[in-house]
Amino acid sequence: MTTQLLERPATITVPDTEAARLIVPATEGTTVPTYRVGAPDIQCRYPVIVGTDQVIGRAYRWHRDWLVLTTAGERNLRRPPKGTPGTEMAAAHLAGQYAAGRIGAVPLDQVLAEAPTPLCGPVPLLHPRMPVNPRNIEGAQTAFAGLRAHHWRAVLTGFPGSDNHWYLSCELCPWEGPKFWSHLRGRNGAPPSARRHKGGCIGEDEVRRLIPAYQ
């Protein structure tokens, strides 16, 4: 799996999620480093990288909140301000914390080596964070039936809920990455977009030909 690195500005502000205002994360005289956001791993966690390959933390979404995992542990940053992507909020927070000396860095190679590998067989019905109850079980069964019908495969975890990232593999082409079940189930009885994912998969006409739901 390749990691796409995106440059971010060195001068930034970070939402103070507890006080609901913008603050400058670094103390006076401290320079916030330029950072990059990598492609999400199989756990749908985005690495935030400084320098050549130093990961200062990983950011991920759970029920609209964004959380970060660092050398200091896990922290919930809550929801980003309206119009601000969660990855941007989380990455800016991590850069500020790193500049202030509150968190450390780990080599990217180590982070990648410690990542879990895809499962060869079926995954569990529910994501580990999802409570086992009748409603979630029913939702998971519906979601997995939809994945089978539209040629998707869950490669690590079970159903995480409709609006949480779910790392999936496309069975029509080599693409894999995080998707939302709410985007894959279609709306008002209509099938989801035949484009499927970034890059367009195998072409919308071929997708419609292969999947009965479009016919």
C-alpha cells in the first residue's frame, strides 16, 4: 500500500475544542514544523508526518468526533469546526503538540510494520468499538449483504456503523481504502454511485453491466 503525502503549511492555528476558539498551538518562540498527512492505513488512521519519515501521531474518526493517537496516548478532539476537515484539525493539533514538546515521534517504517495485516477469511460481524446489541447486529447484517451485492470486501474489521470509516477492498479492481456505509447503500431505494471510488473503478458502464442492482 502506498502512502500519499500532502504538504501542509508551517504557520497554522488549531481549534481549541474545549473553549471553541482558535489558538496558536506553539509557545512563543517555538516554530510549528511543516507536516504532511499520509494515506490512511488499514485501521483508517491517517499518519501525520514531520521531517522525512517521523510520525507524530495518527488521526481517525469515530461517530463524527476525531481522535488522535500519540506517544502520550489517545485523545478525543471532538468535532471539527464547520467547514474544517477533521484530518486538518487533527494534524494541526498534533503539529502544535509536537512543537511544544508534549508528544514524541515514531519512524514511519515502524508504524507501518506494526499495522495489522488483512484477514484471509471473513471478518467479525461488528467493529470492536461497536456494542453487541440487536440493532447493531441487524445493521451489520444489512451492510454485509450490501457489500456482497456490490462487490466490496471488508478486510480487517466488522461493521463500524453507517458514518464511520470502514476500510474496504474493491472486488472489481485493485483499489482499497476507507468508505462510509452510508455512501454505499444508496439513497431512497436507488443504488449507490457507479463510479464507486476515486479513479472511477473499471468504468461506470462496466460496473452497471456486472452488478444486477443497476439493471
